[in-house]
Amino acid sequence: MPGTYLPSEYLPVLIFIIIATAFGLGALLIGTIFRLKKPYFEKLMPYESGITPTGEPRTRVAIRFYIIAMLFVVFDVEAIFIYPWAIVFDEIGIIAFIEMVLFIGILLVGYIYAWKKEAFQWD
């Protein structure tokens, strides 16, 4: 129809966004109104796994933690790629099998490299 600038296909998306926003804001408002408000010293302290915090919160972190985190992400991505491949293994053929062996081989080389560089040591 001439003169309408909002395509009708986007109307359900707009309604969903409005409902989701109203639900989120409503949940926050209800929580603010009905929650118990009894602050005391221990409750207002920063929480560090049940241990009383010591030192400054903004200290330097060893690069080793970031290396371990990146290795974790790499191996998670590997699992994400291997799972769908394993599900359709019967249908994809020998070429996909060879590609997966190469993929795992490259990741294995990276794992051995990180091991030799002592990236997994927590000294």
C-alpha cells in the first residue's frame, strides 16, 4: 500500500521487542519494590569467594591467566566445530574426515607448542 513506511513483516518483531523490554523493566521494578532492604557491614563488603578481600582491587594480573583463557577459548571453538561434524559424519564422506583430521592436527601442534612454552605451568 502506498503511504505505509513500516513493512508489515517487522510488526511482530517490534511487538516482541516491546513485550521483552516491558517484561525486563517490570521484573526490575517488582524486584526493587519487594526485596528486603536491610544493609549491614558484612553485606556491604566486597565479596571474593567467601574470603575477606585483601589489597587493592586494581592490581596487575599475570599474562599467564590471559594465555590460559585464550587456550580455553581455542579448545572450546574446536569442540563447537567437532560436534556438528560428528553428528553428520555418515553423510559427509571421506573428504570431510580428512579435513577434520587436519584441523585436529593443527590444534594438536598448537597444544604441543603451548606445552613446550610452559604456558600451562602455574609457578
